[in-house]
Amino acid sequence: MNINWEHILTIFIASTLINNFVFSRYLGLCIFFGVTKRMETAVGMSFTFTAVMLIGAALNWVIYEYVMIPFHLGFLKIVIFIGVVAAFVQAADTIMKKMAPALYYKLGIYLALIVTNCIILAVPLINADEHYSLFESMALAVGSGLGFSLALIIMASIREKLELADVPKSFQGLPISFVLTGLIALAFLGFSGMITL
Amino acid sequence: MYEQLAHILIQAFSHALSIFANKLAPLVGVGGSVETLEKVPWDYVAYGIVFLAVLGVVFGIALAIVAARFVVKTDPRVEKVRDVLPGANCGACGFAGCMGYAEAVVGNPDVAVNLCAPGKSSVAEQVAEITGKKAEKVEPKIARVFCQGGTSLSQRKFIYTGVMDCTAAVLAAGGDKSCEYGCLGYATCMRACPFGAITMSADNLPLISKEKCTACGKCVAACPKQVIELALMSKAVVISCHSRDKGLDVKKKCQVGCIACGICVRTCPADAIKIDNNLARIDHAKCIVCGLCVRKCPTKAIHDYIPVRPKAFIDPAKCDGLDVCGKVCPVSAISGEPRSAHVVNQDTCIGCGMCEARCPRKAISMVKAASGAVDKKPAKKQEPVTV
């Protein structure tokens, strides 16, 4: 099997920084604002999210490549991808509860949130549209997961400091978080054009 | 062989589907992001239906197997206990959240049922009922503020204009208050309280609501000056000062601080007050909540949380005139001839309850003053805590 490492690295870096899902594509904002109030939840979410993304992308790639393309079922990909991720997350949830209860109580609550997240769906959809190989798909998944983790951790560390700041009343809570996100997105804009895929 | 059979079946299915669908909606085309085709590819539709059906069945069976294989047996009592608990996840019980306590109290016979501070005794009884353990009576506690020196009564070292939060203010040379033991008044405790029991007075001191406070201890942990402590609600007389400065220094910094003069120690009939390190402390195990020290304290550093004290009444039918009460009364409010019924002077009685405790005939009862009765207590400059 011929693996183009250069392309894989490009995809990885591009998805982490340049096309960061939160700051460049504005996806996954509900979880982004939901769990970044505290660093602890942000870190827990980052780990869970990256793991689910990686396994979900691999599963979806196999199904897409070996079942959906031969049978010309590309038009069903949104439905199928959501179903596959949901089934996988549900199974993981049940298994984790039995095998690793400590991990389950730490990360279990995030699993249910993740199922319907748009980044989780976007990654296999991009993989399918770009006709990535298995390794390229996984590079995109890990890169996007790391990019999302980066976004969560940056945001959580700022919002923890924000607790002590004297925010005008009308901006308190979500509004100032949106302003912050915009500012960070501006910073991430600096990465654009570094790599063209 | 099987492949051919499957192919024939799919073809037949798609043919039937096309006949049916063309009758139902003859002009159905393709749309969306799918590339335009001249006619509907019915075999793809058939594949799609079959694929989705197979996928659904496979996932369903897989999830069912997983659920059966990795079943976790939970005690139904855990759920019941969790439903009974207040759900504040305050951690006052010492476990990680209400669910953690519910599991511990059901699973571990050594875990007591009365650990939930916000739930008080009613929750303890319900938990005891579910788990079959014995409920011990919990004496209700409340958070008490050990500082009365609001902005009007205390001095400031400098003008603080930083972040309006005690944890931030304390970083600037220990806060702007001259007294290093006092409440800074930037309401960190108010924000920490999950029950909304704390409000800030006009003098920037926390007021703790007796009804709402559950003694969960969040404010105690939040206060960077350790001004708030949990205390038994029944012990309503509190020396509201934490200053270990020398008396003269206290006077310079605050009008209502404890100057360790020792008057309360000499006044206390129960010998419950001790001065240690320039600060008087009440031993609540000995305190009889008589309130005498409150009256005698020259700086009004001792606070009585009973808003209106009851007055003593002597039942003339039971009184033998032994004059035990007359000797014990600290304000000489009881008078009467020996061997005849005694009378309590309602104006001088301070409601300490010592005569009631001592009367051998149980002739004295403490009665809440009727409305309109004059409260002889001197009007305070400020009420630090509403009760």
C-alpha cells in the first residue's frame, strides 16, 4: 500500500490550525460554548471527542469505501454516518460503563453530547467528498480532534480568567464569549494560506 | 448461486418499487446535491432500502448483544436515594456529588444517612427508610459570619479599585481592610452560595438567611479570610470577631472588634468563654445561650441571633417562694416575699432562661413577648445578620 506521508502531514496540520473547525469553519459551537466554562470539563471533552472522532472516521471510511461506493449509495451518506457514529457511541458507552466505570463517570456525560455534534459528522463527510484514503481520513480526524481540543483549552483558560473580569452587564455570559471567539478566530486567520491542499 | 439469487431479488424489488412509485408520484426526479440523472435509478433506491434495513438490524443486534454482555447491575435503591437528595452536588457529605453519596450510603454499611447537610433531618429520615439504616438526629447548623465591621465601622488601609472579588482583593496586601481578620465585603461568599442564602448588607457584610442556609459549607471554603464558620443553629450567641490583634490595635481598626477585655469571661454564668490569643471564644458545648455577655460586651462584638428574647413568667400556683430564682437572676428582675409566689419584673427581665433552668418546682416558663412589648435591648447601630 502506497502511503503519501507528505499529504497526510499536510492534512493533519491543515485540519488542526488552518481549517480549525471552531475558528475557521464555525462548527461545533454548542459544545464549544457549553463545556469551556471550566478547564476540567474542557480537557475531558477534548479527549473523548478526539477518540470518538478517530474511531468514527475509520468506521465510516470502511463502510463508505466498501459498501456505499460499490452500491452507488453516496446520496445516503449523511444518514448513514450519523447512524454509524450513534451506534458506535452507544456501544462504547455501554462497554465503558462495565469495563471502566471510573472513566465512564469522568467522560460518560460527554459521549451523549457528542453523538449529534456537527464536527463528528463533518469529518466523515469531508473524507467522503475528498475521497481520502484510510490513513488520510484518520489524519483528518486526529487533526480535527486536536484542533477542537486546542480551541476548547484556549477558550476555557480565557473564560476562567474572565470570571474575575469586570464585564459590562449586557455582555456577561455568552455575549462576551462570542466576542472572544471572534478575536481568537482573527488570530487563527493568520494561518490561512500557509498550506493549500 | 447466492449472488445471482440476491441480484434477481433486488431486481424484482426495484421493479416492483418503480411500478409502485411511478404510479404514486410519476414525476419524481432526483434533487439535492446528487447529480442529475435522466431517470430514477430504482435499483439504487432498492439497494439503499436494503442497505439501511441491514445496517439497522446489524446495529440493533450488536447493541443488544453489547447491552446484554456488559450489563451493569445497579441497586434500585441507589436511584431512589439519589432522587431524595437535593441534587445540589455541593459535596458537603464528603463524596463526589449526590450520586456518589447515594452509592456510598447504599453500598457501604458504615456510611451514615445524615451526611447530607442541605437535606437536613427530613432527607436523612428518607434515606434511612430506603437503606434500612437508623437515622440519627442531626442538629441543624448554619453559616455564621465572624465579623461585624462593615465599611462604616472599620478602617481601610488603602482604596482598592481592582476586581470586585474577595479572592482578588486579598492578593493586594491582604485586602484593603485595616483589620486583617475581617470581612472584605466583595461578596465572594454570596456568589459561592448555591442556595441564594447570602445577600450583602448596605454596610458590605454578608447577611445569611436562616431559612435558606443549608450549612453546605461552600461559603466557608470560598472566603479567603476564613470569616465564615459553620455553627449549631441553636447556639445563637456568637462572638462575631476573629481578630487576634491586641486590644488597642483592634480599637484603632474597628469599632466592633473583640478587644479581649475579659468582661464576658467574668460575666458568663456557665463558664463557657475563654480568651485565647487576644480573642474571646465561646465553648458551645457549655454555652447556655443566656445572652448576658451580649449585654456586657463594651464593643458590641458579641451578637445575639435571637431577635426577640422571651420573658420569664412564674406560675403562682406552682411557686413555693424558695427564692432560688431570685438568687440566680443576673439582673435581679425577680422579687417576692419568702414562701409566697414570686413575680418577674417584665421590664428588667432579659430572657436568659437561667431561672427556668434552676426552678425546682418547674414553675417558670419562658414566654415570647406579646406584640407591643418593649424590647429593652439597646438599638444596635447595625444588624449584621438577619435571623
